[in-house]
Amino acid sequence: MASLCVVTFAAAPTLTKTFQQAVLEWVADFEATYSRFIPESLISQINAKAGREWIDIDSETEHLLSLCQEAFVFTRGVFEPTALPLIELWNWKSQSPVIPTDAAIDVAKSKIGWSRVQRSPGKIFLPEGMSLDLGGIGKEYAVDKVAELASQHGIHDILIDFGRDILALGVPPHGAPAWHIGLDDPNQPGKCWVGLRAKDVAIATSGDYIRRFEVNGRRYGHIIDIRTGYPVANGLIAVSIIAPRCTVAGMLATTVFILGPGEGVELLNMLPGVAGAIVTNRSRVTSRNFYEYIVSGG
């Protein structure tokens, strides 16, 4: 998952060992199947054969791609599973990052468009030059699936944290009425700006204050707005979302980050069971119900 993954729960030793092994096996299989960084993965095969072959997919992949479709429609294309050409063009990991030319950006944008991906039962076909990246939903989906595994093993009080994509179910082992989750302060990384009371909710954060690069004093983050072809530059540095499922929280966090504070908070206020906080360099904007989750004194 390219991040620290922690699962916290309490159970009898035998159940603990059985569940731990089940989680490790499922996560390893999931990453081997859907990581674009593994040449043998299903996603890599789909991308490598774009424009040439239909690829067979199983029911779980069908479900994951259906979630991508739902996110694409709900966000009116802001969430884009085929944005990989732009992501690779804006390589924030490079030792010597370079600002792409407008021509290069236009070429990359021409290779993007989820609506052009062809799907039929058990199969998928990408047009030539296109490629999938499930980074915007994959880790969050994994969190929700591990929660399903926990339920199947009779574990209902659990905290799943995959790279700060979190699902908190039930209560913690020490007897508190809810899990307490601290939100990182992007203006002072490593410190929390607020503590949240979390019970049967997911929390996901999108931000560009860590994964970024600077050129001539200007910051370029890793979250790309496919409408412009450039990294988001609307003053936001982090968005945290509380939602019933991690896939929903993660999708909304990225979407709100791209939309910006005004349109973003309007969207959050329209959605039942969802709350969020938007952090800029100078201020914080929250949805109407965000403060219902704040730990007293937090």
C-alpha cells in the first residue's frame, strides 16, 4: 500500500492469529492484483494491452470498477480513474522535477476519459494510450474490505488505519465510548489541530503538504485537476472527510480538495451522514455538522 497500515483490535489469541493471517493474505493479494507498480498485476496488464485486447476480470474487479463509475458520475468527472498520464507527467517524486509544457499537458489530457473505457460483464477494454490508476479509491476500498473480514471473524470493535485512511468501528479495547482520531495540522505536520470522536465512521484526508515539489518558489502538489491538467492550486492544503464508508470518505476528500472551499463545503452540506473540514494556509472551513464529532476540549 506504500504506507503504514495498522489494524487495532482485541480478541482471544487464537482468533487474533487467524484474523491477522486473513488480513495479511487479503491485502497482499489485493496489492498484487491492483498495484500499477507491479508489472504482473491485473491493472498493469489492462494498461499494457490498451487499444489491443479485452481483458478478463473477476467479480471483485467488476465491483471496484463499478465504484469508480459511481464516483465519476457523482463528482461529474472530477474523480477520474484514467488520470494516470497526467499523474506521471507531473512526477513529484523526481529528483529534478520539471514543469511540463502546455503541449505535453494537452497530449496527456487527450489520453484521459473514463467515459471512453469499454466494459462488459467480466471484461474491460481501454482505448489506445489510456491507463488506469486506482490510487484514488484502492486503499480506501481495502479498508472497507478488511472491516468486512473483521465482521466475518466476529470482530466488531476495530480501528483500521491504512495510510491515514481510517475506519473506526465499535469502541476501543480500553473501554472509552468511542475511538479518538487526531487530524494532522498541515501547517505544522506532526501536530494535531483537532481530535475527533469516531464510532462506526470512516475518516479520510487528502492534502498536498507532504507529497509535492517546488520550482521557483511555487508549490506543486500531487493532486491533479484533470480539467486544467495542472496540480490543484486553489489555496487548499488539506481536506478531511467523515463518512459511513472509507471509499466514500476518500472519494469526497479528493473531490472537495479539487473543487475548493466554496463549492466543496456546499457539497458537504448537501450530503446526509457526511461531515468535513477544509484547511487552507490561512483558515479552516467546516461543514455544518463537523463539530458534532469533536472530542470535548479537542
